[in-house]
Amino acid sequence: MVDAACDGATDPHDVALRVDELSPQIDPLTSRSEKMVLFHTFMYLLEVTTPDQARVDARLEPLDGPSLLPVALRDATEAMRTLWLGLAEHVRHPMARARCWDIVFTLTLLRNRRTSAEQAINAYLEASKPPTSRRHRGDGLVRAWVLARRVSLNDTTTSNAIHEAMKTLAAEGVDQGDPYPAMTVLAALISPGRTRSECVDPDVDTLLDRAVLAYSQAHIISGFAALVRRRAGEGSERAEQASRHEVNAMIAEADAATDPMIIRNRYSEAAAAAHTYGLADLEKRAVAGLQSAPRVTWTVSEYKITTPSRFFHAHLPGFAQASEWRQALSIWLHSTAPSGSFTANERAANRNLQASVMTRLASMVIFRDGDLPARALDGDADRLEHALVQIEQQTMEMRGRFLARALVQLQQRFGIPSQADLKAFLLQSGAAPNLAQALATAFQLYWVEEYDACCHLIVPKVEAATRALLLELNEPMYRAAVGDSVGQFPGLGSLLPLLVENDFDPDWERFLRTLLLNYGTNLRNLIAHGYADNVGPVDAALALRAAAVLVLVTNGNAAGRDAARVRQTLREPTGHRRRDGWWRRCVAALHIVRRDH
């Protein structure tokens, strides 16, 4: 029955599906349990590593449980193992022999594993012809190649047979437009030999060069070009030619595209690939195409909600009752991190990712100014970070409005304090005088509605205050000059982790990171590079809050405090932390509902 089920089958799964159909024709009739074992036998998947992986491997899966269909090989019952061994010794069809002897080898059902490996190898070689599909023929040949290496098979005749069968299949795939089986076997053919004496077959190089030129699709060319670079070595003439052909194909796809988003994506990928391969001329060409791509028509969904006034009063308790500007500003300066609780936001981000299938499956690209792609989200960690940043930005938007409204009310009720009074008030915290002066000036610029000037002045002071605090702690951070490189302090993105290592409140660190750095709102770089035009009152209020939380805990005298005291200040930068009450949990719930709908 097994031989009959294999006759004319294109792959082992076909055989599994035929078992039930053929079993009534067998005398004596097979039992249900026997049919199920045979069904499981041919449902195992021959899993081969993808061509982009340096180490080529192939094996039957699932090997270990839990697995219901098929049962994991190592969980097979003694009766199943007995049947597999008996089948291996009696079946005649090469597909059946290959599968059964491979299982015997994998589970060591014979003491001499070399014998079972040789039987499986010969069966895979015999099965490497039609009607077996080209994909399964390629997978089988790679498995035979792996088995030969696994048992150190030194039989030149068998090794040459595997080698020639792989070359034949690769040539057939290239000639008939079936790239993936060809890519699979070529990845094995270019793998390092077991001994240095193994000859390099020039036919394999010819096949690779033909394969690179045989297709027009960039993603297929990329796969073969990667194999050429691995075979010929980075920097070789063959590798450069393959890389040029790959990038030119990517640019051609961008030129042929009509959708602005696809055009941008193709040009961006081409520019990145050209930069990686050191092809400066093609990188310039791709970047020029990216910059001149037609504009994207974005679809914007807007939701209008009215935030109850009690939320404002709860975020800034006592602000409305303040009797003079110092008291009001003190309440403002002691408000909690505008991005909310890092721990609560991270839990919400995890929930959102788990609830959305599209978020986990779809490719996601983040766009920046000028509709240019900034980066693609790669993997679960990137997607979680993006979901977390979205929640933090939404919370910052709401609380930023509270902060902006409070500053406007302070001006309307008490007028604009003089710069001298502001500086004197800020210096009461013990802040460094130069930073307190800048913060006082920035507040005044805000109150006269010079929001751009306010941000351009105060945002760089966040980094200055961070650096001053780390110098107080004598934290090693300066990058000494080496050779032609200039000695300098690192940027804010490198400094914030050092603050966290010294007990800085993680809620505030996340706020600074999400507001200022490139995974979030990126306000710091937008201002530094001239992209921040027409900054509004909310962003300016958030920038003031970001600077104030660090400026007010700096110290004009680097030797004035010991490290323990500085760390205690960083742990609670606005004083004793208020515990989030029921109203804060309500606000968080409201935002989650709004986000989900």
C-alpha cells in the first residue's frame, strides 16, 4: 500500500493523503491505527535552512514535542518505531525508502547509523527526478548532502553523485524559471568543504553567475547575489558585478512603480543596499530618485474628544487655587512625567500587539519629514517599541495640553515675571546658574508666544543638564581622541542610559527619550537640523518640562554633593512621587478605548 501511495506522488504529503483512499483496496484491511501511523509517517516536514543562512542544514521536523499532527518523532511509541523499521526494510519506492530510512537514522533505530544514512542517501538520489516536485527534489538532495557529512561518508562515488544531481537540478531550475530549488542546492554546493583538499567546481560559479542574470525580480536576484558574494568573497570583481545587478534591478522596480509609497520603499531599499555594498554611484542615483518621488497622499483619521476639566485639575492639583505665580509655577514644575508610567505603558503596548494580528504580520515603515522613509520595523522588539512610543506620544499630547494651558493661565492671572525674579526662583533648587538663566529666558519666550525661539534655546540644555549630572557622578563618558578622531562627549541617546544606571526615574527617562530622540517625536534632531518650523505651544510646553526636570536637579558646584545624594535626586527628580489615583487609571482606560476604536 505504501509503494502504491507513493506511485505518481509529487511530495510526501501527497502520499499521506492517499493512504486513506487506498487502504480499502488492501487485503487484509489495514486498521485505523495503522493508517494513522502511515499518515503521520509522510506528514513530517523536511526542513531546510534558507539560503541566506551561512550554515546549511536539513532535518525532519518536528523532532521534539509538543506536536499533535504529526506526533514529534522522539515522542513516537514503540509500536510506531517497529513499524518504521519494518517498512524501511520492505518498501521499494524511492520516496518511501527515503522517508523511512531517514526516520530510522534520526531515531537511531539501528545501531549502525551509517547503514541507515547510506540507505536514505541512495533513496533520496533515486527520488531526485520527476514526478517529485522540483522543490522536494532539492530538499531531498540537501538532506542527502547533510547525511553524508553527518556520518563522514568518504565514498567518492556517492559524494560525486549528490554533487552532480544538485548541479543538474540547479541548472534545470535556472533554465525553467524555478529559482528557489536552485537557490537551495547552490547554497549547499558553495558551503566550505569538509577538508581543504576538496576541489572548487568551476561549474558551480558558472551556474551562480547565470542565475543572477536569469531573473528580473529584485528579491530573487538578491538571493543569488548573496550566494555569489559568499562564494567569491566581498570586494571581488564577481561580487561587485552581482551586487550592481541586484541594485540596478531594485532601481528598475522603483522606476516602474506607480504608487508613491512603493516608489519610496523601492528606492530606499536600493539606496541602503548600495551603501552596504560600497556602490557610491548607485547609492546617489537611488537617493536622487527617493528625493524626487511623487508626493504621498496620506489618509488622516481624526477623532475629537473633550477632556473633562477635572482631569486638568487632577494632573496639576492646587494650580487653580494658587495665590501668586511662584506657587503656580512650583506646582507646574512638580507635575509627573507627561508620557505617563513606563510600566503601565509597556503593559498596554503588549496588550495592543497581542490583540492586533495585522500589527504583527504587516511590514511597517516609519516615515519622517518630506515623506521620506526613516526605518522599517524589524522583529517583535521593534514593534513593541513602536507600540510603546505611540502610547507615550498620545499621553504626552494630552498632558502637554494641560501644561500649555497652565502656563497661559499663569500669565493671564499673574502677568509675566521678570527674568531676574524667575532666575532667583529657579536658583532656590540649587540649579547651576547658567542653566537656570536659560530656563528663565525660555519661560519668558513662551509667554510672549515665541515658541520656536523657546524650543531652540531650551532643548539643547536638556543634554547640557544631563552631561552636568553625569559629571557630578564622575561617570566615564568622554570619548578620548584616537588617531584622527576628535575627543568629545557622546550625544543624548548615549547619555540617558547612564542616567538610568544611576537610578534616574524610568518614567522621566522614557519621556525624554520619546520627546527628543528619533524613535519618538524626535524634537531634538528636528530643531538641530532646521526641520522644526512653527513649533506650537504644546511642543514648547513639553520641551520646557523636559528641560526643567533636569535643570532643577543640577548643581553649580560639581563637588558640592556626593554620588549617593545625586542618585537620590535622580530617583525622585520632582520630589516625592504622587501615587496614581483612580482618576489617572480612568484617563489611561479612556485612552486605551480611544486607541482601540
